[in-house]
Amino acid sequence: QVHLVESGGGLVQPGGSLRLSCAASGSIFSISRMGWYRQAPGKQRELVARITSGDNMVYADSVKGRFTISRDNAKNTVYLQMNSLKHEDTAVYYCNALVVGEIYWGQGTQVTVSS
């Protein structure tokens, strides 16, 4: 079992920045990949970025060059640095972890980009 807790969401103006954090606990030694997804109202959940245990990273085209995923193994935490935020980045952001074929999700954190 893996427990994920996201934090760092909030309201930001267009062009601003936020950093999301996802703290993992439980069977963290079994985590092979962690990622961030988002879901806007009326839309499907989509991949934002993910990082493997070998530090291979994948980004959605819509966030390349603006968002950076990273992790701190000592703190069992994955981060999503979001810069140059746009209105269309408004969504609930979810952290997930892949653990021996099972996927775990956090509760989500709201990001609202508005002037």
C-alpha cells in the first residue's frame, strides 16, 4: 500500500508559478514511477508529467518548457514546478504512483489560473 498526499495548489494569475508536492508513504521502496495528472471540469484526466525510478521523465506537449517534474528521494516526495501558467492549466492535479502493477492516487489539489 502507498499513501499519497498532494499540496501546493491554489489561485495564481496567468504567467505566475506554483509548485506542487506529493509526499509518499507506505511501501515506497516498491514505487517504480510517479506522475502528475490533471482533470479540468468536463474533461478527462490527462497526464501532465511522470518520472521513473531511473529519472526518465515524460511531459505532455502542452506543458513542455513550462513545467518540471522532480523528486527528492530522501523526503519521498515528487514535485511539479509550474511556470508561465495559463488559464487552460486550471484543473485538479492528482499525484499517482505505480507500484508492482498497481496504481495509487492522491486526493488531488486544485490549481486555478485566473486574473
